[in-house]
Amino acid sequence: MLDPKSITALEDIGGIEGLTKGLGTSEARGLSDTSGGHKPPPGSNPPTPGGAPPSGATDPFNATIEDRQRVYGPNTIPARASKTLLQLMWIALKDKVLVLLSIAAVISLALGLFQDFGPSHDPDDPQVDWVEGVAIVVAIIIVVMVGSLNDWQKERQFKTLNEKKEERGVKVIRDGVEKVIDIKQVVVGDIALLEPGEVVPCDGIFLSGHNVKCDESGATGESDAIRKLPYADCIALRDKDEIPGHTDCFVVSGSKVLEGVGKYVVVAVGQKSFNGRIMMALRSDGENTPLQLKLNNLAELIAYIGGGAGLLLFVALLIRFFVQLGTGEPVRSASEKGIAFVNILVISVTLVVVAVPEGLPLAVTLALAFATKRMTYENLLVRVLGSCETMANASAVCTDKTGTLTQNEMTIVAGSLGVKAKFVRSLEENKARTNAADSEAAPEDKLSKQSGDFSLDLSELNNILPESLKTRLNEAVAINSTAFEDTDAETGITSFVGSKTETALLKWAKELGWGDFRAVRDGADVVQMIPFSSERKAMGVVVRSKEGKYRVYMKGASEILSKRCSSHVVVSKDGASSSSGDVETQPIDQAAADNISRTIIFYANQTLRTIALCYRDFEQWPPAGAEVDEEGEVAYDVLAKDMVLLGVVGIEDPLRDGVRDAVAKCQRAGVAVKMCTGDNVLTARSIALQCGIFTPGGIIMEGPTFRELSKEDMLEIVPRLQVLARSSPEDKKILVNSLKSLGEIVGVTGDGTNDGPALKTANVGFSMGIAGTEVAKEASDIILMDDNFASIVKAIMWGRCVNDAVRKFLQFQISTNVTAVIITFVSAVASDEEESVLSAVQLLWINIIMDTFAALALATDPASESLLDRKPEKKSAPLFSVHMYKQILFQSIYQVTVILIFHFIGLRILGFEKSENNDLKVQTLVFNAFVFAQIFNSVNCRRLDDKLNIFEGVLRNWYFICITLLEICIQIVIVFVGGAAFQVTRISGREWGISLALGVVSIPLGALIRLMPTPPFQWLFQKVGLFGKREVLPTTSPEAEEDKWAGAVSLVHDNLGAFANIRGGRVRSSSFVIKSRSAKLNKDKHGDAAVPPVTWSSMLTMAPTLMAGAVVAGQGWKQRGSLSDPASTDPSRSSAALWEGKIQLHPDTDPEDPVYKRFGSGGRNTV
């Protein structure tokens, strides 16, 4: 029926009636959770959707949910078969270099066996020549197995992550009750609900609804929105040859609901659905992240260099070998010549194995696997792996307010019914929440206190409201809503589910005992629905009354809807009602309009969301003279005018715990926080002040004003813009694009369907796991499972942690690589017997240490808040910093020098006589020293900057501790029992002490390198072309002079600098105020402000991060009074300026600021 869509096929099985009977379901009641179906009508013989029943089918009316899953399949797509451990080992073994080494090892083993057991073997000699061949083979197997185990574990972690990404709830009707079930529990026959933002989970046939339009471009390729009509309407239009294009009754899985609400019957789920078949066909391996691609390129480059070194070593040793053959010195038998050649091949190939950094891609994969798993525990579900890396460089975050900065636990705490009645929850405790004067207002209070108004407690509302007005209010709340009650299966607690604004209104009505919302909603004859739109900031519903008249109920942004009202209801203090018993109304004159406006401002300055409830009556439908569209619906602008204002309610949504600290941490990390909200500008400003987002130098404005700015003004304002109120998703997208054009890396939060473009446009999109629509989640890179802004800070920390983990590993591996290649090459070329200082088996053990073990140890450091003590780096920043180059250079020089000295003159240093046993002791000491140098250098590599504490956070990384201990234990075992396999012998305590000491020196040497001044090395590395731009790990502390002071010296410098930063501050009208240093302009020698020697574009690019760092460096929170206590004079001058749509700068902004000079503190209208 759906592939292709065929209304004829549906008609052949009896249409909707035949389909629902065949599936044993009810359009009104849905399935039953107990039996799975409903009793069939007497004497009916229901058909099945495809004609004959599926194999194994039972009577549909007695089928349980499990029966339906067995017959029609579960609503899941089978997990992609992950590779087994053996498959991963086989893939690793197919590596060309390992294949070559394996062949060489087998040849070496064969020649060794021939020498030990062949006819020319001296019976008195020990039979140990075969041991090295076996050891190499065993070492290869271990290398392959350890690497494969890591890959296997990584695949398991990503599989768990993918399963987590698929989890979501779906609204269905079962037993006649709306409820939310897991998407995996949806079965054929379920009656599922559609609402804006939903990604359709399965195929179905549309049953009923209002103005439902779906975007099926992702499923069918159809670019136009598809309007959904019930089957009967489609048949009627078809029979009249009037069915319009882009209209049908088929609901396709994978499509997105753009607008409207409705319900449909499920006919196909899982891999049998339209989207399921597409997903099964399009399965492919995941793409590499940007960091993985960068590391793969680096690994390829190093592999070429290593391969070149191996080839050069092979050629050099081969030339010497042929020269020795020509001279006859030393004298060798045929088998010895063969073994010598194979040894040359083995050591050359082993050098390539060591030089090729297989661990580089492994390191980033392990770091991502570890980070994403831990992020899931911290309520961050990573959908796109690359976003984790990108957040490391984020320089701006555009965040929503509701549910992200606030708790999204909304409660009506105050309101104004009509114009005069001001109610407050717990009035005695919150008298400051009402702006009604008990008597004639005093002159100083005339701006805020409304003469003639009266206050009452919320619980007293029923005493003064006429029954007719209660009914009108209850209908406005219950019918014009999509929220419903649901009972948690585990806890048994019943709560409202849906939009938090709507649930707050329903809870208010329930608290006042205004009648069951279900009965009111079910009894309403809905004619038209006006879905919520972020552009109009309102939603509505048209109902037909029993008298045959029509009424539209509207709710939405109070400052918008109140201006569309021409009258208001009358509420008397004594509870008197009109003689007719109907709701009494009065026209809105100028005094009433001012009263309404002041009330909205008063509530907004208390951080309350204000929602207006309105209605309008019509004698007929469509209204006389009103035009209808092709869907038979009347335009919103026709309905939403000349309405009657029922009242304005103030909804409290408290700040989340810790949001102030989270914002401060972002600013400390050099990440500018910008709030984009649909709330009015005064509520937004009040919240921004409390959160610490609105700071000196910052700008606040409304979306309509913002979108009308010229491009030049926009680029000037955007870096300083901190609050964008009354903004639409399109405004958010414009803001993101403007920031990106200035070179910023932008993170954006979104929860609505219309937020999709902004989420896609941003470098990293964050969707809300609780309040977010499925469309928003599909468009995002990371899902905030707790909808909490503090989780974004954790994402920044983990992003930087991943990047740092890779750099730590890179610093360690390059040091080991360089050292191993140089000492192997030099010692082999210098040896008369073409033997390296390190044997092939020893090099393979070192390869395990520097690849697999190091990747596990260094890539698993957990994120810490110290990562926030630096500014974000540019996306194009090189992998290596100056500090890393310093460590690599000097650690490599030290290790090469020490190893080669002991290799060549170790006998003399240790006072040994020349003998084969003493040579083996020196070789063992050198091998031991080299391994311990790598182990202790891995500790040194835990820090990438110039600070001395390399053990910071080490106790939180048990991987590192255990792997380090394991490496030490294995090395001890190798020296004691490795014998011929590793070409080592037992050494005395003195040699152990020397080798340990040589290894431990890596740690104090690392400290010494950190104390060296950075600028000379910066200049040197730039001269030799290691990188072109100055890219180091900076600090956001404004008084720090980057890279001028070494880490230890800067500690003293920072403490001395603190005395220069003491500054007073002014306490503003908000409850929480930030004290911060004001921006200081550059001064010339005469003390006047000097013109900065940079362009405007470069200044603007740097402004967000520089401002955030400067503002937060000296911040401190001070509480001033209760949150319930707004400004004593309301509206203030600045509030009035904002209310008029003007741009406003923070009052603590430096008057010499160029933007301040242009727009001023009170704002200047730019349009």
C-alpha cells in the first residue's frame, strides 16, 4: 500500500474499516495492553491488510502484543553484525608490513631449526638459534591480539552508543488512553499520534487530525510538504477528480511532521517499514572524524619516513653483506650466510613496524570511545563523533533559555484576570509579586502600582469568578492544548505530559477544581486548529458550541496577543456577575492598555513568562467575508484580532542549579555565551543578569530589530550580542552564520522542529533529550539528555580531553619513534655483524608499549575542570604545539645519547671485561634503560603545557596506573626469564639501578624543559618550518602574558599581577550582579586612547573570547534581596527602551567603547 502508495489497494481490503477490523484494533480505543486487540463485532469475518494472513498468525482480536511482534516483526532494525575477535585478528594480520615480517620470521625460524638440528650442527653447542624465530612469531601474534582486543572493545562501546541513540518514546492510544511507550514496543495495529516535530517511527494510514503536513523528502525524495487527509476524504476527492497534488492518507516512516496534530493506524514496523528497508540498504561503515583524518594523514607521512629509513637500513646492511661476501671476512657457512641475510631483512622490516605509528588512529578511536561512553553517563549522547572534537575549539555557544538555563518545571505563580484582578500564589509570602495598589498609589509608585486594581491569593480565585468565566477559562486551557495525563508504569505516579507551558496551565486549572480536562476536551467539537508557530508566538483552536455558534481560543505571548484584543473580561472584587449570567466584557481603552502593558513588564522583570489567554466569538463558520485556503481553513490573522482578553498569567521557571557556575566556566574557558529565547526582552534580560550572561560590554536586543540590521551593523554587533529576545529560529540561524563568518566555532542548542536549520548550520548542534522534538534530535550532533546547560560545559571539557589525549599520545609516540629509529639505524650500520642494539623481538615489545599500551594509558585520562583554563584554539591549529616540540626534541636527544653511549662504551663505563656474557649484560642494561625511559616518559607526557605537576589527576585514571604497573612487571619478567628469546640475561642490582636511573631521568628532564623560556623555541620552530603560526595552549587569564613566562615563574608573576586587578563595582537592580574589570583601551605616550594597529574584522573575530575571558577573570557573585523583589520603579528607563525595541548595552560598559559611543547605554533605535 505504501511502496508505492496505492489508495486502490487500501480500498480493496475495505478501506479503514476493513483495515482496523483485520488488525483487531479500534480507531477510538487502540489496542489493549493485556490482550493486544478488541473483541470483533458479532458475525464479522475481518480481512487482513495483505489479503491472506501472515504465516503463524492468530486471531487478530485475541492477539497479544507479543503475538503481533512475532507475526509482523518488532519495531527495530537488526543491529549491524559486528566483527568477531577472530575476524579483527585476521584483518590485522593482513597488514602488509606484518605479512612481510611474518614471512621473514618463518624463514628465520626455518634456518634456525636447520642450524640447530641440521647435519653441520655441533652437538656441544646449545640449540637456541630457532628461539628468535619463534619469539618473533609469538610477538607478532601478541601485537595482533592486543590490537584486535582493543578494536573489539571499541566496537562494543560504539554498538552500545548506537543503541542508546535509538531510544525514544512514542505517543499511542491503548485502552482508550493516550500514553507514551518505548519506540521498540510499537506494534502493527497501534493507533499512534502525530504532532509537530515528530519523526514518524513506522508506516501507517492516517485516520483523523487537523492540518497535518509531513516532509517526506528524506524518505521518498518528494520536496514539497505532503498534506494528510483521512481515507474517506481522499476517496471522495478522487471520485470527484478533485484530489489536489501532494495530498494522501499514507503516513510514511522516516518522514517529519511539520505542523498539525492527528492519529494513524500502524501497518508496518521495523525492517518491513518504508524507512526500515531504506536503512537496511544504506548501511555502511562510519566515516572518520576530522581528527582521525588528520591523524591518518600524519601516520601515513610517518610511515613513509619510517619505510624510507627501513629501506635505507636494508640497502646499507645489504651492501656491507655483499662486501663481506666478496672479501670472505668473516668466514661463514652457507647456512650462516642465509641467517645473516634474513637477520638483515628482519631488523629492517622490524624497524618499519616500529616506525609505522599504528597507534595514532587507535589513540583517537580509543579516546572517542572512552569519552563518548563517559559522556553518556554525564547526560551527553553523542550522535556525531566529530562533534566531540569540534567542541574542544568552540568559542561561542548560543543557548535557549527555557529548560536549558531554567528547570522547565513551570508553575503559575501570579496573574491578572481581566485587567483589575491580580492573583498571587501564597500572597502573604509574595506580596512583591503583585502590582495592585491597596489604595491610591503614591506618586513614587505610579509607574508600577495600578490604582483601582486589587490583589488576592490564587486559592481565592473561585470566590470571585462567576461560573461562566470559570467555564470559559477552563475551556481555553483544556481544549487549546495537546498535553495529557500519563501514569508512570514503574512508580504509578500520574503527571501531565507535553509542553511545559501547557502542563502548567492544566495543573492550574486542576488545582482550582475547574473540571476534568479530558471531559472538556472530548466534548469539544473542534473545527480548526492553529498549531503553535515560533513566528506568531501563539496557538489556537476553533470549536463549535451546542448553540451552533463558533469560538476561537488563543494563547501565546502576552505582549503580542494583548495588542490583538479589543476588549477584556470584567472581574469584580465582590464576585458580582452580569445579570445575563454570561461573561461580562469591556472595551480596552488607553488606561486598560497601559495597565496590561505595565503588568506584563512587571512580571517579566521578575523572570516570569507571561502568557495571554484570549477568545473571540463568531456567528458562522467560516466567518462572514473571510477567505479560506484550499484546506478549508481560515487564516490566523483573520481570527486573531478584536479578541477578548481573559487574562495574563505569569509562569515561574526557576534557574537550574549550577547554571551560574556553568556560564562562568564557559567564560573562563574563553567561550562566549549568547542567550536566544522566544520570551520577551525584559524576562530575557532578567534571566541573563542572574545567569551572568549579560555582562559589561554586552548587547541585548529583540529578534525583529536584529533581523532588520544592515550587514555592516550586524557584523559589528554580533560579537557583543549576549541576549537575543523574541527571536525566531531564523534569527538564531542568522546569528550562527554571522558568528561563523567571523571565524567563530559555534555551538547551538535547540528543541523545536524549526530549530533544525540552526542546529545543522552550527559547528555543533545540541538538542534537548527531554523537551526536544525528534526533528531537532535528528538535526543535532549531541543530545543533552537532561536538557541542562551545565552539560554543554562538560561537552567542552570532554572535547578538549579527547584532543589532549591524542596530543599526549602523539608526543609520547613521536619521541619513542624517533629514538628507536635512530638508535636502530646507527647501531646496525656500525655493527660488524649487522646487528642492532635492540633485537627484533625487543623492538616488537617496545612497539606494543608505544602503540597499544600507550594509547590505552594516555587516551583514557578523564576530563577535568583544569581544561577550561585556556582559550579555544583555532580549528586549523596544528597537532603539535611548541611545548610538545620541546619535549620531543630534548627527550629524543637524551635517550639517543644515553643509549648509544652505553651501547658503544658500556663495557668500559661498567668496568667489564670483553666477553660474550658481559656483552649480553650491557645489551640487557641498554634494553632495560630504553624501556624504562619510555615508561617514565609516558608519565611526563601526561602534561602538555609548562606546568610542573605531571601527576595531576593520575589517581582518577586507573587505566594509566594499571598499564604502567603491567609494563614494569612484564619488563622485569622479560629480563629474568626472557633469555634467548629476547637476547637478554639476568643482571645484578647495580645494573638494575643504573637502567632504572637512566629511565627515571626522563621526569626531571621534562621539568627542566618546562622551565625553559618558550619564545626562543617558538622562533626556532617557525624558522625551520615546523609550523607557521603561533599556536600554543593559551590561558584566559587577562593579566597573563602568554608564553613570556615559564610555568613555574608565571606562578609568582600571576600572584603579583593580582594586586593590579582590584576594582570596585556597582550593584545593579538584579538580584545577582557580576563585578568585573572594565575593558581598558590602549594608551599612547600622551595618555590618550591609541588607535589599535589592527583591522576591525580581526578585532571582531577576537571579541567574544577576549571579552568573555576579561569579564569573568575577576567575577564574584553577590546576592541582593529576594528573587521575588523586582526593581522598585517599574518599568525603568532601560526597560522602556527595551520595550520599544531598542538596542541596549550593559550599564557597566566603558563609555569609551566604540559600540557604546554609537548605540549608548539606553539603546538607540537602528531602524
